[in-house]
Amino acid sequence: SPPSPLGHTGATAALLILSAGAACCAAWAARTPSLRLALRLLAASIAGVAAVLGSPVGCAGSVMVLLCSLAAARLRNRAPGIIGLAAAAVLVTGVSLALADDSLPEGLTAPLEGSVGHHRVVLWKDALSLAEREPAMGVGPGRFGDVSPVAADDLVTDGKPHSATLQQASEQGFVGVALLAAVFCWLLHALWRSPGSTQVVLSAGASLTALTAVAAVGNALSVTTVTTGAGLLAGIATARPLATGLHGEDAVAQPE
């Protein structure tokens, strides 16, 4: 990837998207209209910062999170929103896998390959071939750079296939992919069962889904700062609100 403030364009985009999601969650939790507006302007300014930093993915992702957060105002039932977010994540992941497998129509392959980069697609194909060679357990955690012929011949590669799904498939096989999918499903279930407001839940869900899309075509999840931020945002969205005072404790202790 080209240089960026964190050394990885995907990681920069992911952090910007998570920041926008946190601002949107805070906006819905704000008690006054003026503070809510200020926090939404903060989320919009994060998209502007992404554009200034030269991160079109971060800019588009931040705008998408803000729009989803605003659209959540009309929803009272979070289930359709969460289903939509899950479908979006599956779609992006499926397209990346189909691109690696040359399963897409010719009219779609060329523009998609041009947008993600030919070299990255070559890495994906190599990762897929390794996964097919060792389907159960993969070639071993962290060994893609050592085993991959493409990565071995590239002097500037970081030893990763730049796709969380394909990295798990090539290095840890079906077991790794199943665990990665289980984490995402658990996250969606936790958001669905969260005691927080639907608007906060869907704002966080939109941000985490955008992160999933970035991770499907990049190595954002390999950066500790990104995974820590994702965990923090998920924790905020799924945490139980603190009771304030005796009245609040009674309200929690005696459900309606």
C-alpha cells in the first residue's frame, strides 16, 4: 500500500471510519440538540479530513456511516437494519473472493481489478490457491509471506494478501475462516440484543460493517490500533447504561 500516516492506507481509512462511527453514536446519546448537531458536524468533518489525507475509502466510508446514522432516526426495529448490514458485509466479501477466483463476468472484473489494483488481485489469487492446497488448517499463521511465490518475489510486500478473509483461508484454512465469520456473527447478535437505543446500535453497526468491507480488501485488521478501536466501539454500542442514583437502580432492578 502507498505510504500514509500509519503506514497503511487501509488502516488509516479504518480509523477514520471508526472515528466517524463513534461521533455518530455520541450524537445519538447527546441530551441537547445543539450538542447532537455539533457531534454530527464532527462526523462530517472526519470525512473532510479523510479527503485531505488522500483517503477516498475513508472519506466514502465516513459519509456512508453518517448517512446510515441519520437514516436510523426513522427505524424503530433494529432487525432490518442489522440484516441489511450483514448482507452488505457478505456482498463485499463475496465479491473479493469471486474476483480472486475469476468468477465474475468480464464486464465487472476489469473495473473492479482496476479499483483495487492488479498486484493485490494477484496476491488474492495466490492466497486462494494456498487455501485450496491446505483447505483444513492452512499453511500456518503468519506464513503467507514465506510460502506465497508472489510475496516472496516482491521486495516491497508486507507478507500479507491484503484481505482478512483470504489471509485466514490461506494461513488457517476453513477453521480460521469459520472463526472469523463467528466473530462477525457474534458482533451482530450482540448489537441486536444491546440495551442501547436502536440509533446508537445501527450507527455503530454501520461503522463496523464499513470496517469489514475495508478489511475484506486490505490488511486493516493486522493493525492493533484498528482492532482496539473496533472493540471499543462495539463495547460502547453493546454496553448496559449506568444507573444514576437510587431511582435509576430501582428502574433497572424492576423491569416493566
